[in-house]
Amino acid sequence: MIAWRYHALDPEGRERIGRLEAPDERGAAETLRGESLFVLSLAGEEPAGAPAVPARPRRQRLALVPVTSKDRMLFFRQLALMLRSGLTLLSALSTSARGAAKPRFGAALLRVRERIQAGTSFSQALEEARYFQPLEIRLIESAEVSGEMDTVLQRLALFIERRADLRTKLLTGLTYPAIVVAVSIAVVAFLAVKVIPKFAAFFQRRSLALPWATRALLDVSAWVEANVPWLVLGALAAGVVLALARRTPRGRVGTDRALLSFPVVGPLLVSAAMTHFARTLAMLLASGVTLLASLRLTARTISNRFLAGLLEGAGASVLAGNELAASLSHPAVPPLVGQIVTVGERTGSLAEVLEEIAAYYERDLEARVKRLMALVEPGMILVVGGTVGFVYYAFFQAILQLSAR
């Protein structure tokens, strides 16, 4: 049996700290849940009768692991639960710090607690910790004014979780086709450079008048084999130029704008961007942040710098007295967004209609990814199979002509 120290909440929200013995962590957690306790943290001590083994090396390894959005999401969710259960902010921060999986994050939370004790606001203390995004800090600042800290924290945790899911869906839609295209190019290149030249030498030794298909195949193969270094250098040069261009603000905006016009990639990026834009803006507005500040913060979170610039321009247009729907009027923004935003502005339910927009474009993104995944595999079979089939056809034509002599 292993001794476990636990930190939990009872059904009334009171803290319970104690010790129990269980064979493993799952058994300890099930025992506590059987007592109607909500487990905040479990720490193993040592097997009964065995010498203590220091856990410091693992803690040192964890200290090198960076703090991620998942860590922040778990922190916000746990903090919301503890505040809703009646714990004070200082007690909740102490609990979160002790239960943090990464020592550097736990230490940062303890510093946040110390700054609050010294008289600093929660939002300012989080900003000084340097692990939190401007959007998260601004939301917590608005919650300090409205007094709905637990609601805003729960909303923020859900937002971070959904954003991670959205990123996963987008990467799935873009990565798999890229891999398939790369494999197809590799197969065709292997045939052109390694396989076909061997057959070409065979036919040349026999001075055979080749059919048109065989001649065309051998000519293409010879051209590819002769120009492989130039093709590789050209691809590398294009990659370097693109990377250098994206390091400048103007080049980043230009390449991001070009991506939106690509036949397959563009619609995926637009759906993902509209989902993120609408959901972020809705969350900020629902949390009490002003429209201008919400647009400014949302623009900072958009990875496509061209669309981010459009949002910044929309903020300036709203500041000049225009409606948001009119400010979002641009060919890169789907007309549906402007139409629904108009309804939200006129009915006073802008946050609600933005949530509807986010849900619609998230479903649209999922549907596009599914269609793309369904088309990529047959497309690869057609390209690679067609290439291999043409190679076989060309060579069998030549062999049949040779056997007829």
C-alpha cells in the first residue's frame, strides 16, 4: 500500500486535507469520491515499510517543460470551481499552486497570491506573472468590475478548450492532404529518376523505333533526371524567399492574404478564422468588455495577419461612428457574417448572434475537413495509379513492338 496526501473539497465547498492508504492513485481517487469529496490534488508519499524516494529529479525535469494553454485552461477551470464553492481567491490560488503539474507554473501562482496580498489586483498580478495572454487578463479585469469572476473564468476555460479543438481540426484538414501530395510526388520522382532510365537504356541498346507513349515517357524522365539539381535548388530558393517575406509585416500580410485565395486551403482558413473571431468577440462582449476593446483584443488573437488587419480597421470604423456590420464589409469576410451581425446590432443581442456565427462556421469547417479527407485518398489513387499505369502501358507497348520484330 502507498500513503497518499490529498487535498479535496466536500459537498459544502470546505477544504479537506488528509492522508490515506491505497494501492495506486486511481484507488485513492475512487476512495475519496466514495466519500463525496472532489479531489483537487493527490501526492504519493512512499510504499508502506519502504524508504522514502525523493521525487526531486522528476520535479526538476518538469521545471524545464513550458507552460501551455492547457495548463492555463485547467487553472481557470479549477479556480472557477473553487470560487463557486465558496473558497476565497487567496485560498483557491494556494490550492492551484500546490496542485500545479509544472513547478514553474505553481511558483508563478504563488507569486500572484503574494502580489494580491500586497494590494495588487488579480488581473495586474496575472499580467506580472507573464504566463497569461492579454485577452485573458482583460477578461479577468472586467470580471473584477462585474463581480462575476467564477462565470468569466469558466467561460475562459471553455474558450481555450474550444480554441485548441479548432486548431486541431484545422491542422487535420491541412496536414493529411500535404502528406498525401508529398508521397505522390515522391513516387512519381522515384519512377522518373530510378526506374524509367533503366528501361530507357534497355531500349536504346536495341535501336528500336519506340511508340509515342514510350518516347514521351522517356523524354520526360530524361528531362527530370537532367534537371534534378535545379528543381531542388528552385524549391529551396522559393522556401527561403517565402520565409524571409513572412518575417516582414508587409510580407506576412501579403502571404496570408494569398493563402485565403487558394482553392482548397482558403475556405478552410476562412471558416477557422470566422469561428475564432466570432467566438472570441462573443465571449468578450458577454463578459462586459466594450466593443472597441473587444475588437482590438480579438485582432491580436487572429493568426492570419491580413484578417487581423481587417479587424483593426473595423475597430477604427466603429470608433468613427459606423456600425460593426458595415465595418466588416470586405470580400474576404463572408456576407453571411455581416448580415447576421446586422440583426444582432438591431436587436441588442450581438454576443448571442456571434455565438451562432461561431457554431455555424465550426460546423462548416468540420464538414469541409470531412469532404477533403474523403476526396484525398481517391485522388492519390488516381494520380499515383494513373502514373504507374501509364508507365506500364508505355513499356508494354515497346516490348510488344520489340517481340513483333
